Amino acid sequence: MPAPPKGKRAFAFGGLGGFNAHGVGFLEAARELDVRPSIITCTSGMIDWVARWLDGEELLPLLRQQIQRSNKFPVPLDWMNSLWISWFGDPGIFRPAVPEYWRRWMTPFAPDGAQAGDEQHRRKLAKAFLDRMFPAQLYVPQRGRADVERIARAMNRSEIPVVFNSFHPATGLGYLHVNEAGRDFLGVEYGEAGGGDKYLPIDADAVTAALWLYFYGFEHADNPRGLVDGAYNRQFIIRELYMVDRIYAVRPINTRWIGTLPANYFEIQDFTTELWFNSAYAAETGQMALINRLIDEGKLLDDRFRRVDLTEIQVERQYGYFDFFVEEMAVYERSHRQSLETLREKEGVAVAELVEMA
């Protein structure tokens, strides 16, 4: 990749279930146009795709393989694909926690000193029943140790600064995992807390934690640090990027609800999920918007602050509750086309012709 032009740019990716194709579309467009980031931040499923991109892998063939693996039903039964994954898992990513479910039923109930028949005992008995009947652990991660080590290795040897996140539920503390280039770029030290989050190195355990879905449960030996996917806390890592001139926020959802408002339970669940992520995104970008406005109005003249161009590459179609874990080629194609057009406009990149989309 060529050296970046004057000014710094960041790529910020938000992971969300089956919409990593949106982020892949942007990454491939950036590669085709030789647009190099000054720093990359990513969360959840986009962590793996960013690592592969940094390693120079061709993403489109890998995406096609994943789409072929998870799309077993054609239109008009394609809504069954999400149900299939929820029942049988996503090969190489997670499997249903069926053995673990029955193992819980076989585990004797331990009342921890409560006397049989008293209120405390009844409450613990009720909780033990719910923990077995409706456990938090619905799936078991299937990424091998070699896979997470590959991701950590690709990021640590990258000259491009990289940041991803995890979250510790028991303390409410967020962690930002940064490679050496990222530590130098942000001017931070490992163990230092900044903006409420603590900086840590990138290693295989950090990758495991950052890809740990809530549905994997909180009591697994494969996650010794007790950390979970940081996207639940911060889907985007943006507020630390005050030193760049432009941020490309590659968003797998939209800031607005597209189409008719929810009319059934599953649409409400979709609405709630998107509102959850959008609320966090608004908090993430609020300070930046305020600084931009104060600079525009001439009220903030301190040289330490600069105006940041926040450019959003968003999914421009409403998807439903049953689409969250199923990748689609159409998502990639729309993102790739939109990303090429936006990057050409923002970066002034000359391209002979855009890739023809279906």
C-alpha cells in the first residue's frame, strides 16, 4: 500500500452477527483504491476480517465460502437460514451447547448452606431450575487456538495501528487491546486507563475474549479472564481518534429505522437491538460533533483540537431479526459499490471504472 496523503484517516468497523460482509465490502474497496488507514479500530466479528486483510488475504473467496456454508435455503425460504444456524450452529464459529445443557441437569443442586424449606433455599432452588431449563450458555465457540493465535499474530506484526475491545462484566471495565504500532500512535502505555477503558496488548486470549458472545455463557474454562465481546459495550471505537482528520465509520446498521415501524414481536427485537447499538454510537461520536461545531462557530481556537470528518458507510436497507447471523452476497455488493464511490469522492482517487455490480 502507498503512504497515506497529508492528513490522518481511520477505519472504524463495527461487528454485528451476519453483517460482516458490509465491512468486507469496504476493506476490499480500500484495497482496490490503495487507500491506506493511519489506524484501524474494530469490534466483534470484524476482528478476524481485519486480521486477514492486514495479512494480504483475498477476502471475497473466503466470504463466498462462508455464505455458501450458511445459506442452505433459497428464496423464498431464505428466512430459514437463520433458524438453521440457531438450531445447528455455524460450522467453525459455534455449535449448540447441547451436551452442556444435559450436563447441567445431571449436576446435583448445592444449596450452599441454606436450610431446606426456608425462603433462601426456595429462591436458590428456583434459580437452579431456571439455570438448567434456560441457561445463559446456548452455544460453544468453535474457533481453535491456532485460529485466534493467527489473528493476534497478524495484528501484532502489522505496521498499521490496530485496536479492538473487550469488556469485563464483573467490574464494568472496558479494555482496548492495541498492537505496538497502535500504542505508539495513540501515545499510551499498557495498563494505562484512558476515557474509562484500559489498554492491554493483543494476544490469543484477548482475541478469544473479544469474540466471546453472551450466548457462550460466563463460566467457560476457555475464557479464563472472564471477558466478553466488547461490541456489546462499544460497537465502535471512535472517541479515542481525536488526532485523525477523517474517520470512515463502517456501520452494519443504519442510524435510522428504514421502512415501516415494527408491527410484531420479532421486529421489536430487531428494533431494540439496533436502538441499543445506535445509542452507544451516538455517545461515541457526541463529543466529536460538539468539538466540530465549536470549531465551525469559532468558539474553540485551541490548536490541540481539530475538526474531524466523520464519514459513515451504512447499511441502507432494513434487515430483520432473522438476518442477524446469515451473511449475504448482496450486502457485500452494496457495501463495495458504496465504499468505492465514497472513497473516490473523499480521497480524490482516480479509478478507471467501478466494478460492475449485479
